[in-house]
Amino acid sequence: MTATTANVTDLYPTRGTTEVTVPRQDPVVWGSPDTPGPIAAPDLQGFERDGFLAIDQLITPDEVAVYKRELDRLVADPAIRADERSIVEPKSKEIRSVFEVHKISDVFANLVRDERVVGRARQILGSDVYVHQSRINVKPGFGASGFYWHSDFETWHAEDGLPNMRTVSVSIALTENFATNGGLMIMPGSHRTFLGCAGATPEDNYKKSLQMQDAGTPSDEALTSMASEHGIRLFTGSAGSATWFDCNCMHGSGDNITPFPRSNVFIVFNSVENAAVEPFAAPVRRPEFIGARDFTPVK
């Protein structure tokens, strides 16, 4: 029998007693070929195939300077540090991430509304979109911890109640992304298979998972199989570059032990036709600053 949440069929079971794989049940690109937008047809086909799209320069150097100053201002603000939306490194106690930046900062709110950004999301998802999550990731040098391998959709489905794979993320670099400072890694093509993880979701799991993952972590055997099949792509690029990636891409990043920080702004767009319901595999919803319940379209 299929599990349902608020009369929505659970197409992607997870957090049960065993790890399971399910072929993707949803399109990758939801828009029709004639859907207008800034992504050229060959790039859209590449996104469909690989699950990601890398852009050498999404924003200009002058714009990078504006957003980097705003990031530095937020990280240095004691009120922001004390806010529950700020996550600190377990060891260094430096700020690792600040969530809901499009509501905290007018500067980042303007970035979300920029047609170069939201226009690509609408084109991929084939509808109006809202912000499911936004954050700045600082990843300071000298020991900032990485993000272990995971599918964002597995978490957003299990803990936030997103029914379908109709969500896309963009990571915009505000500092140079070297091959050595903990860059983003994606397994190309992994978005076509859903990996349901084993193990129940603890209550308030988000408090631990934002610093170090546990629930929703794939097994070594599954990761080895996926990496052998798909390979691993490491993303590098100058400040102002960006990577768009599908919600079900298996991805992660390593620790940053270099002196060079890797800072970016991360925005998650979800289709207004894929609004969150109750969690599919968690006892309670995560806070709204992590998984939005305001489905107002970005205009």
C-alpha cells in the first residue's frame, strides 16, 4: 500500500528499515521546449541529461563586490550571529551558514528577484516559483567542515513534505572556487534515481543535520555503486560563476583546510504547483526558515 500525506501519494519512500532505490517518477525539465527563458536549448538538454548547469559568469564583478560586502556585514553582525537562522562551525564557532537571507537582507532579496536567477528557475520548473530555502554559506578557511554526500530532495521530501521533484537550486560563488577549498561535487546523472535512506528521522533532526548529517545519509555501498556508474564532477570557478542543479542530484563537498574561504549564496526555488504538505518521513516539520511555508511566487 502506498503511503499518503494530506492525500498526496508518496512516490519516494525513505527513512524506513532498509535502503531502497526508486527510478525517478518526475520530469527533470518541466517547461516545454518553447518555454521562454535565459537558458539556451543545448544547455537545457545538458541539464536534463546531467542534472546540472554550470555558468561561468552569472553576475558581474561589481555585483559580486556588493553581495560579498553584504555577506561580510551579516556574518559580523552580533544580532545575526545570535539568531537561530545562523549555524556555526562545531569546532571554530565561526558562522557556517545564515538561512532565510532573502528575508533578512534586501540586497539578497533583490538577487532572488533578478531575472537571470528566477527566470532560469521558471524555465526549468515550467511554472511560477517560490523560495523554499535561501542561505549564505561562508565555509571559512583552516578547517571548515564539508557537507557529506546527500540528495537534497530526500531531505526536503522526508522532513519538509515536498511531494515531487520539481525543485531546483543555484549556488552562486562570491569567492573563487578552487579545486582545493571544499568545492561542490556532483555525480552526473544521479538525479534519475531516488535513493531512499534507512533509519527513522529523530525529532528536531535539523539541529544536528545542519552541522553534521546523520539521518538521510546514504550507505557506503550505495555511494560506491553510484560513483562507479556516474563518476564525480568537481566544480571550480571564479566569483560570479554559478551552478544550477536538480533537487535529486547526489552531491557533497569536502572540508576546507586551505587559507581561502569558499563563500556562496544558495537559493532553492520550488514550483508553486509543488507546495509542501506534511513531512513524509519525519515526526514534525522543520522550521520555516529552513523549509518555507510561504508559497508566494517570486515577482
